[in-house]
Amino acid sequence: MIVLQRPELKRPFSFAFQPVIDVVDRKVVSYEALVRGLSGESAHEMLTRNSIEELAEFDRECRVVAIQTAAKLGLTSHLNLNFLPTTIYSSSEVILSTVQAAEKNEIPLDSIVLEISEVELIGDQTGFALLINEYKSLGMNISIDDFGKGYSGLSLLADFQPDQIKLDMNLVRRIEARGARQAIVRALAVACGDLGVDIVVEGVETIDEYMWFRDEGFRWFQGYLFARPAFEQFPDVYYPEFEV
């Protein structure tokens, strides 16, 4: 059993981990770190405990603690870390602290995947893209989360090419019966294929959803069908049987 020693924090918290899996190679390609309170409080609850002035520091602390926790659990895959786009402008410490935590915990920078939620407000999108490219120049990977939920995803895809997008679960839900969503997802698959951007199908809950995407050739998935987030541990994964 691994005993995790938590760092001293002003607002104690830790992380649950949910895998992103490759169903063709039947392996975990990454774990997404999801902030949780020590009594199981959600990410939303943890964020709302902080004032606007405190959010940048909390966001920075989150990535450091997530890296420390994943390293102690024996991470051998990529690690997806969420961050608030509005905090990236606050200080160079935002980048430096993530790099230092990865190096200290012997996690290669090219194993770090930074997730930007499409629905977060991004004011200066061109300036934001320049800052994101600083992360990419250090070797870290960039993912656009909740892709298809907001209005900025296509612009972000045009301004800079992320390494990955994660389809919003509202596109995924019951897609096997919804022709309009099928057409949108197929078009995104073509665009991302041309740009060299990987797609993660996020929020999959049913076999029917999974089978539609597998029939279309998708291979990277995340959702309750495969594994629920596990607090301070890497959960076991269920791989549905599928004839390729």
C-alpha cells in the first residue's frame, strides 16, 4: 500500500485519477488528475472556496500536487493536468512551478498534457496562443477539453494546433441515434487528422456510444464505461470486447 505524504497547503486537497485508454492496444495512455477535497468535495466546490485573487495560486498549487501525487503512485503514462486559462497571465511562476515539479519528481516534460477547457473565457486569444506555445516549446503537450461545448474551439484549433482535443460529452451522449452529431464528429475527425491532432472521446457511458465511435475508427476513450475516477490511486480499467 502506498502512503501519500501531502504537502502543507493553505487549503488541503488531493487528487482522483481517471484513465484515458487506447482500446486497440488495450493500455492506459494517460491519467487525468481531478482535484478533490479530502472529504470528497468536487473540483467545482474546491474552486469556489477560493476568491478571484486566490485562484491563480490555487491553480498553480494544483498542478504541483497532482504531479507529486501521480509520481508517488508510480506514473508510467502521460499525465493530464487541468488549468485555468485566465491564470496563465498572472506570473512566469505558472510555467516555472510546473516544470520544476515535473523535474523534481522525475516526470518527463513530454509526459505532461495541459488541458484547456474550451468554455473558459479567453480574452486575448492570440496572446494566449503565444503563451501556450511557450509550454509546447518546453516539450509539454496541449489538449483542448470540452471541445464542441463552447464557441472558441475552432478558433483555438486554427490559432495553434494542440496535440489533442477531448470531445465534449454532450456530443458523445447517445450519438448512435443522433445523425447531426455524427456528421459533426466525422467532420472533426477529418480536420484533426489533417492537422495531426489526436482525439479523445470523453464521457462515454454506454456500450452503444462506444461501439459507434469504434466503428468510426476512434481508439482513445475516457469515461465511466471504462473506469471511474479513483481518489489517490490509479483505478482498474474495463476494456469492452470489440472485434477490430
